[in-house]
Amino acid sequence: MLALPIPLCVSRPAALSFQPGVSSVILKVFEDKVSLSRAAAEQAAAAMRRAIAGRGLARIVVATGTSQIAFLAELTKAEGIDWKRVEMFHLDEYVGLPTTHPASFRNYLMERLIDKTGITQYHLLDGTGDAREVARRVGEALSAAPVDAAFAGIGENGHLAFNDPPADFETEEPYLVVELDEACRRQQVGEGWFRDISEVPRQAISMSVRQILKAKEVISIVPDARKALAVKTCFEGEISAMAPASILRTHLATTVYLDRDSARLLNPATLASFSSPTMA
């Protein structure tokens, strides 16, 4: 199996005062989506087992979307996890979309995680009612105790959860009702969740950037060539609200899992510490 960790130690600019000290992000490049997903699931499962062994409960945040499907398939097969001791929080959800719609992330999580594992402690975001009340209520539950691990992707526009650029790096609210930009909405069409952009909701409930960064560990799963420009921008450009996932570089324990396609635009200087990839 190919795993090429790229340590990037970044001193946080003074304007970004989320946590004290110097932080680092590790990029790991794999041959393909399958090996990437398997390795990310191994790290995720290990984090959950540690939390359960340490205090009897693992609290996790789970992302959805096409890029997370293979990862969740691997995670649900992991051994040694007592899923009854896992509390799961939903990263984001569309406003106004019923669970009967193919793009419903609540339905996605039920089918790909909850039903497969038997999780009984979960908090889904229902965007069909009062979205701000749902954000408040689930946010209150989320804030009750630390989060052990957050699983996230990176959007084609660099978004983190549904925090599209320019993202709010300041709010302390756990969840927000956000506007989705055109690039984000077009990505959902491109992934096949909607037939055309007119069907894509214009708003979503999203976990805030600061809330994601409160997780003890962040595991970001980012396969596919269509993410390559966002990866380059977020990990070689400035830490900026215009590249929301760039903020992961201020977190003390983030690992980003890439495949060859999503890593293909990274500067050779960034990849200098790696030997040539080899097939598993």
C-alpha cells in the first residue's frame, strides 16, 4: 500500500488565533481511491477505539457526498468498534430537501452508516422544518462534550462542510444556515445528485469552521482529479476565507488523504520529502 505523508508545519498568522502554538497538517498520497479510503478508515477506527477505551464513548462528526462513500464502506467493516458507544453528528444538510430525495444526506447516512452499524446515538440535521432551530438544537448537543474525530472532505471550491468562500472564520456558533454558491451547487449536479442546478437548494445547515477545528482529530478524505485545484489552493496558497479548507493548516492534528489524481497539481517542492509512488 502506498502512503506518502507530507508534513507541512505552518505557523499560524496572528489574525487566526484558534489554538495556541504551531500546528501541522499531514498530507498522505495513495495510488487510488480504494487504498486511500482503506487507510483513512483505519485511522478513523483507531481514533474511535481509543476514545471508547479511554472514556467509554467516541463522539464523531461524519461528512457525506461522493468522495466519502468508499471511506464509509471501509469504516463500517472495521473490527473492534462498539458502535453502541459511538455518538455521531451530521456535518451538513440541505435546507428544504426531504429524505426521499436521492441527495438527502440524512438518507445517505442512514443507508451507509447508521443501518450498517447499528449506531443508536446520532444527531441528524432535518432541513425541512425550521433550519435555525435545528442548528441551535443539534449545536447544543454537539457542544456538550469534546468531539474525538471529525471526518470531512474538501469541495471543488475549497469549501469545508458547506462553508463556501468567503467562509466565516470567526463565528463560535456550532452550526450555521449558509448560502450555497454557484460552484458548490454545480458540483452537486456534476456528482449526479441533481439533474440540473435549478434543483439544487440554495441554502444548507452547515457545521461552522471553528466547530470543525474543535475536534481532537480531523481526517479529511479528498480523492479525484476534480479536487486537485482546490487541494493546491488550500495547501500551497494563503490561509484564507476564500479557500475555506486552508484553515485545516491551523489545526493540531489533521491528516488529509489524497490519491494521485487529487494530488497531481501539488508543487514538487511540497512533495520533495517523498520517494516515487509505487503500486501496492
